[in-house]
Amino acid sequence: MHEFDRLVAQVTAAVAADQQPLVEMFIAANTVSPLINDERAIIFYTGAAESVVLRGDMLGEQSRPLTRLGQTTLWFYEDRYEPDARLDYHLLVDGEDVGDPRNPCQVPSGYGPRAEVRMRQYGDPGEWLPRSGAASGTIESFADFSSTCYPSTRTVWIYTPAGYDPSRRYPSVYFHDGGDYLNFASAQTIFDNLIAAGDIPPCIAVFIDPSHEHGRRADYDLNRDYCRFVAEELVPWVDSRYATQRSASQRAIIGASFGGLISLFAAQLYPAIFGLVASQSGFVGRRDAAVMQLYTQPAPLAVHLIVGTYETEIGPDRYKPLESDFLQANRQLRDILAAQGYRHAYAEYHEGHSWGLWRARLGDALLFLLNP
């Protein structure tokens, strides 16, 4: 009998006998949740509770109760996933978010840390983990950076690589949700590691936070004034103060979700400024897929797209299939790019709408855009 099946049999015996001591023996022998084999995962929780509910990437916008084993304190949820899947989740115990106290695998999010199901064949390149010998670049912060064409203020961070030399010229990369890319995606460490390894050239990165006045959604929802601010105010400001290369083929724009949408939009509005664009789980079905229509005509852009196969029910607009089904929308955009001859790369992963996905695959986007 495989070890996984033995554990399941042990739990089943505890239910049949309704014996809490057997559950306590099980917990003592298996302190970490979830239990995983090649295709199954069992998330379990132990403790006195009236209800334990699972929310996570595997359920879309839904939630599922864990099953209580008899009258014991053991609760569980079992399901099958792809052998290389990685999924965020958290537990609600009597309505309180407890994450998963038995799971050491955690990933950051805008709502606090989330636990992970990591199936056995999941592979993380680990480019976001600090490496010995990789020299650190420098981050400068500019609070209350203002715009006149789009009246607003925000924080902007500028990354310069180790050994930055003002007499040289460097490619530049612009990020929407800049603070999140720094905090949740470890973007500075990724740049340090890839540059130290020679995988990408030394470059300058610009991390832009949403505006204080309008907020993320207003900034990124196909907002032409916001794009004008980035292209006509921020880019010239960066170019005047840092040793950047000035051609569109050496300037990238990147974002995730709504940030992916505005990145794709800005690149189409300003292809002479941004020749390189990456969208991570981009909200490309927004407003009847308006951004896709822009890509039905050829443009001198290189485009990198990723999306998770579990991103089929994102956000509250489930009555708008193309808006909520990010997987289908990104597949349609991929087909448009191929038909129009764009230089592009596209990848799907058995994951959800998560910084864990975007962090692990940011290096792929940078490699494609900066070192083709």
C-alpha cells in the first residue's frame, strides 16, 4: 500500500470508530497539510469548530466546506489536480481567516499570506530567491510624483543595477503596481540575479504605484490620460535623469491583471516609446475585449503573455464570460498575435490569479523581452 493510501485508510478508520485518539495519532504523525501524491491533495485542519471553509484558486469565486470526520476535531478536503499544479488557498474557521496554520508553503498576496498546494511536479525557477554572489542594485524612491496631464500623484521607485555607470546606456523596464512587484514579486532580487548571471543585460527598472487620487482601477481601466502621463511625462523625466537607451526596442512595459491590460493598451497607443510589453494574467477581455481589437493590426511590438488555467472565474462579473474567463480571453489574444505576425511568447500554467505565478514567471518575461 502506498504511503498516501495508508494515510487515507488511517483517517477512514478514525471515522468508522469515531475515536478521537486515532485522529490525534494521525495528527502527531502528519503535522503538515496538505497531504500530496502524484495527483491528489488532502487539505486538513484540526481544532474545535462549527465550520471550516476552503477558498482558493481551485474553486474560482466559490467556497467549499471541509468535511468533518465523525465527531472528531479533524476536517478535510480532497481533490485531484494536475501533477505540476500550484494553487493558493486559505481556510475560514467559524468565519475567521486562519490561512492554513499547518502549511509551511506560503505566498504573498494583497490580502496577506496565502497557503499553497504544490503538487510534486511543480517547478519554481527560484529567480526571486537571493543568491550568493549576486550584487545588489539600488532603489531610489520618489514620493508624490505628480502629473499635470493626468492630475494625480503616486510613488515611483527607480532601480539601477550594481555597477551603474552614467556614461553607459541601459534598457529600461516600466512596471504598473510597482510597489506590489517589489514587495510580492521580489522584482529587485530577480533583476539582481538575472543580471549577475548574464541572462539579461544590466537595465533600469521603473516601478509605478497607482495614483493616490484615483486608485488602481481608474488608472488602469483603459485610461488614455494615465497612459499619456507614463509615456509623455514619466518616460522623459526618467530619460533625462538616468542613462537609458532611448529606442522603443529597448524600453519595456509590464503589469499583472489590470496592470497587464494597461500595459498592452499603452504599448499600442505609444509603440514608438514602448516596443516591448508583458502581460501577466492580463484582464484582456475588459470592455468587450477592446484591447484585443487594437492588436488585430500589426505593430512593431514584442509581446509576452502568461495566464493560469484556473483563471476562468475571476472577479464579480461572472455574467460577462469574456471578462471573467481570463484563460479564454488570453488564448484569443494569443491567436490574434500569431495571426498578425507579432513576435510573441505565450504560456499557460496550472495555477490561479496569484502573485505566486507572476513572481515565478517574471524572469521568463524579462528574458524574452531583453535577451531574445
